[in-house]
Amino acid sequence: MQKYLAIILIFISACSSDISSDSPEGYISLSPAVTEILFRLNADDKLVGVTDYCDYPDGVSEKESVGDMVNPSIEMIAYLNPETIFTAGEPQEKLAARLTDMGYNVVEAESRSIQEIYDNILKISEITGNPDEGERLVSEIKKEIAGIGKKLKNRDKKKVYVEISASPVMSPGKNSFLNDVIKKAGGVNVSAGFDRSYVLSGEEFIVEKNPEVILILSEAGRGRKERMKRVFGREVDAAEKGDIYYVEEKESIVRPGPRVSEGIRKMAEIIHSF
Amino acid sequence: MNYMDKKISILLFFLFSAVAVLFALFTGAAGWGPGSSYIMWNIRVPRVAAAFVAGAGLGASGALLQAILKNPLAAPYVAGTSAGAGLGVALAAVTGLTVLETPAGFAGGLIVTGIVFKMASYSKRKTPESLVLAGVVMSSLVSAVTFMIMVFNRDTVFRILFFQTGSFQFVSQRALFFSAVLITAGIVFSLLYARELDVMTQGDDVAVSLGVEISKTRKVLFAVSALMVSGSVAVAGVVGFVGLIVPHVVRFILGATHRRLILLSAVFGGGFLVFTDALARGLFAPMEIPAGIITAFFGAPFFLYLLIKG
């Protein structure tokens, strides 16, 4: 028995010759928004790993994937041996702790508001070593958002209900990135009375708030739109006037990254129908 | 089955587990083969160890519970341990004491199992069924509280969900060591009661006439199994199916002699979970699918086969 054990051990140690003694290099992004920021900062040549959810821009498909966002393959991450790993938010907290334990430089870069997108762009550009590029990108986004604001100056603000989940029915609360987007797009978020990032709203809540525009971002999609039309009838302005929209290409609206101005423009176009 | 066949079957169980461990050590997103010694020693070995420890604990406690509850459907989670552990983790997560998640899960499991046992002991008919019923009802109640917490704290949902689907990725070395010691001790301890369990399967009357203190034995072994389940939950979260099917497979092949049943349920349970976890991370690498899916996928047909043949 001991003889076999010895053979197995020798076999294992022979196979495990150290090949990753090279010093760590490059970045892994575990957040689609951070991936977009890295590409916009022209730091994508140093991006060695992304997640299955990182789908923008085009070049991302050539990057090695480490799996999904909250439960990626830690082994793959170790294999790619990055210098810095970017995470985003609570769901990845446990993962971040494990990666920190393993000795990686883990940088948390979740954006829960437009301001935090700017902060994260600047932070990331410091890390990638081109802070000027970061400054430039932030002022570019700011300019675009200001441009949209100018267009909306003479329009009335509309009451908007945004649905981010249909089961359970949920909408973005005051402490959410989407609340910011709605505001900048010339809307008033009817769920903003709640001091949290999401609100379990329900259909009665929608009737009570009587929004002028309803945006469906949840996966429930078209069927949801039909149901709302039927259920809300004349009770809700948005249903009566046919201002219920299911947004198919919603990534720029929901993703707190450098395409935020594009998302705001898209939402403004829907809210104010231009 | 004659003596020689049994010897060979026992050897095959050990062999399966040894092969499973080797297979798992050479499977991973970083390619076939160990890649680098860093990945081998810091990622694969702890993970394989965690899966083995959890599987062994679940297998052994499943064998124990099926014997003392006299119920073929008894599984390690029937006594409310997993529901209690889930609540413990949820409470730790929402109060921000995330470092205490593993101890809280461990304690939660034990506390709820203790309550279940206490409740069952109040029932007039002190039968194994009252224990099973108390466990099922307490589990629903405790899970309802956990879900309530999740609904009102959506930000922490992920931490709780993780735990409930089971994952070997985030186990700390301390938790792993603690659980390994606990589960090994539990297995050794329950082996001391193997003879009593053998007698008890003949019926309570027979057992009493042969001098077995039934209620004491039941109480002690119930506690031992709760400790082992909590230990496995601490390293792996809630992994279903293993604790239910592994003892049945061993019993089908080797009969219900408890010394063998408990020991081999531990060995086979460990090997089985190591094998399914290796597939879970290897099949669609780098995407990891929950080990529970693979466990049921391979376990269910195998079990049905044994059921029909046996």
C-alpha cells in the first residue's frame, strides 16, 4: 500500500512542476461595466480575463473567460495569474475575500450612481497608468449628458415607472444607478420615495403612482407589456396612452459603465418620444 | 453474496474513491494535468478535500439517520439541520457579521436540530416518525424565516443563495480542518454503536430484550449525525442527494451490517462528491455548474438501476 502511495505522490509532484513562477501580469475584470471601462481606456491589451457576461465591445469575445460573475473558476483566475482583479459589488464580496486571501490585488469598482461611474473611471485609469485618458473620458461623458440635458430643458418632467424584475415586481429605488439615469433622462422615478436600491413594488403600487411612462427592462419582456396594458386599462396614464415600452437593447441603460450617456439618451428618447 | 464477493465489493468502493480523487486532481479549467503546483496545492487539493469531507459526513450521517429513524427517506437534512444552517448564514449576512457566516451556519444547524429533537420528545408517541415530522415542519418554518429575510434584504441574497446551492470554492482552511476532525470523530464514534444499530433493525422489542438502551442510543446518534451534517454544511453549504442515496447504494451491495455500512457510506460518499464536483467544474469549464445538478444527474439513474436489479 505504502509503495503505491509513494508512486502516486511522486507522480503528482512530477506533474506539478512550477510553471507559473512568472510574476503576475495584466487584469481580470469580473464586471461587464469595468470591462467596458478598460476597453475605453485602451487598456484592453492588458486585459487577460473577463466573465461570460462581458459582451461589449466586440473585442471582448477574444478574451479568455473565467466563467460567470459570482461563481467563476478560481482556478482559471489563478492560471491567468493577473496583477489586479476588478470586482463589482455585494454579490462578489465572498469571491473578493477569497481572491484577496490568495494574494491578488482586488479592486472593488461597483458604480451605484453616475458620479460613481466617474470615480471608478478615474480610479481604474490610475491603475492602468493613463489617468489623462480617464479624465478625458469622464469629461466626454459629462459633456454628452449635459447635451441631453439641454435638449430636455423645455420639456416637462414625466412620471416614470421602470420595472427591473417581473417576479417579484421590482423597480429601482432612490439609491440606484437607474434612478440617476431616469432623472438625467427627464423623468421622475415614481419609486424614488424609497431609500434603497430596489423596491418590491407590485402592480397596485403602479396603479397608485399612476406613471405617465412605463419602461420594462425585466426579462418578462413583451408578454409583460401586454398584461400591463390589459390590467391597467384606463387606471394608469401610461397604459391609456400606450406609453408602455419593452426595451430590448437595454444593456447601455442598465450597465453602469462608459456607455451611460448612450443609455440616458435612449431612455430620454423613450420617455419624451423623440 | 459470499465472503469473497463482499471483500471485492468493499475494495471496489475504496478504489472508486481513490480514482475519483485522482481524477478530480487532474481536472480543471486550467487544463488537464495539474498546470502549476500553485493551482494544485492552493486550489485543487483544498477543494477536493472539502468535497471529500462533506461527502463523507453526509454519507455517514445518512446511514445513521436511516437506521435510527427507520425511514428509507431519511436524509441528513430531514432533521432541520440545513434549514437551521441557512438561517444562521442569513442572519450573519444581514447583520454584517459576514466573517461569522460559517460558525453561524454551523450553530444554526445544531440549534434547530436540537429544537426538533426536543419537540419530538414532547410528543406522546415517542416514535421515529414524530422526529421526522417535527424535522419536516421545523424545516419549513425556519426556511420561511430565511426567505423572509431574503425578500427584505435583496442585497445579501447572493450570500444566502450560494450557501443553499452548495459550493466548494470559498472554503477556508480553518473550516475545512475543523470539519474534517469533527466528521472523522463522528464516524469513529458511530462505529462504536454499530452493533446496537444492527440489533435495532430487528425491531425495538428485540433490541430491548437484548439489552440495548434504544432511546439513549437514538439520542446520542442523532446528535452525532447532526454534528457531522453541520460540519459538512460548514465546508460545502447544502448539497442534496448524497446523504440520501449513498447509504442505499452501499446497503444494496453489502447489506445492512452497520459497521461496514457507516464506514463505506463515508468512503463512497466522499468519493462520489469529489467525482461529481470534478465534473461540475470540468464539463463546461470555466463555467462551473452547481455540483448538486451533477449529483442528481448521475446518482438518480444509478440508483434506479440498483432499485430495479435489487
